[in-house]
Amino acid sequence: MKIAVVTGASSGMGRDFVYAIDREFELDEIWVVARRRERLEELAKNCTHRIRPVPLDLTDRASFATLSGLLESEKPDIRVLVNAAGYGLFGEFENMGTEEQLGIIELNDVAVTAVCHICLPYMKEGSDIINMGSNSSWQPVPYLNVYAASKAYVLSFSRGLGRELKGRGIHVMCVCPGWIKTEFMDTAVRDDTIKYYDRWYESKQVIDRAMRDLKKKKKVSILGFPVRNQVRLVKFLPVDFVMNTWCRQQGKK
């Protein structure tokens, strides 16, 4: 049985990845993972492939055993894995709760690592892994600190994993978008700590680009010349200069 596994599938980027995979891949099922079963079940209305809801809270490490057990019982051929589950918070690190910030790391990093490790035994030559990074993967971002650090991990992990899996013919790509209009922002924005947003993109635009880049076997997918240009610049500019520029844009010292 050929399947795709998509985490964070109930909304935003994850949901749009499900629709893109439904269009682009020939599969038997798409396994969709998120907390809200009713949201997962709704995906079937807009998909031609069979949708299998897998309601799990990936911040709960017990969920990994559940996913592992399901894969062991079904023994599917995973053709594509998308790790799109994630969240962030804008604000000063010291003024936000410990548990909610640890939750960012649990979902953005621990879950991505665990799901990749759990799924790899069911992947073979020609399979793809897509991990959601961010434009903030490339530099420290004050007032978005834990989220940015978590996405730096995703980028580094994806690159290293891709090299390890090269011999098996499994391709790994990290998607690093700029500002995206999704439900992510509803959770992340609590006040006016972040004031400056240079350019907005739609989720579908990012994913359409990601699907094109996946066919080209790119290791990183970045939508938009301004975002790609920024990535090029921060590779050469001093870290303090980059952070100072960001802070000035946000009206911070």
C-alpha cells in the first residue's frame, strides 16, 4: 500500500500540502495527522485519494508509539512524508510561559525528529521527506527567538538527514517561506511586539513552489526573490548587523 503521511494536516500549510499531494502523487491513501479529528475528516471532501485520519497530539510523546504501532501493523510503502506541524509565539522570551515555549520545541523539533525516525523504515528509493522550515531558519530572530531557533534546527537536521539518506535514494527537502497568511499567525501574534512585515505570501503559493522544487530534487525550497535575496545576504552579513536591522524594523533597541 502506497501512502503519504502529512502532519499538521488540519489547517494552514499542512492542509494545503494534503491537497497538493492528492493532485501530484499516485497513492492508495493519505494519512493525515493532527489533533482535531473533525478537521481531518473534512479533508476527504476535497481529495480524490482515500484520507485516513490519524488524530494525534504530537506534543505528547506517547503519540509516537501510537504512530509507530499503526505503521507496524499496516507496513505501508511511504512515498512522501510531510512534517508541517508547528507553531510559534511572538514576544519577549522572559515574558512568555515556560511550558508554551517548550511546546514549540516539542512540536517543531522533537516531533519532526521522531516522525522521520518512525517513518524511515517504511520508505524506500524514490521516497521524499518534506520538512517545514522558515525564513527565520537562517539567523537568530529576537522576539521570535525560540521559534527561529527551532526552525534553524529543522533546516540543519533536514540537510544532514538528506546527506545520510542519499545512498538509499530518499530525498529530503526543507521548505523555508517568508511571512505566510495562515492560522499560525492567529496563535503567534498576541500583541504588537512584531510590527513590521515586509511581504506576505499565500500558503498555496509556497506549496506550489515546493512541489516544483521537489520534482527538481532541490534540498531547500524558497518562494519569492525578496526572500531568496535575504537568505543570500544573511549568509555573509555579521549576525549582530542582521539582528540590529530586524530590531530597528520592529521599533526595538
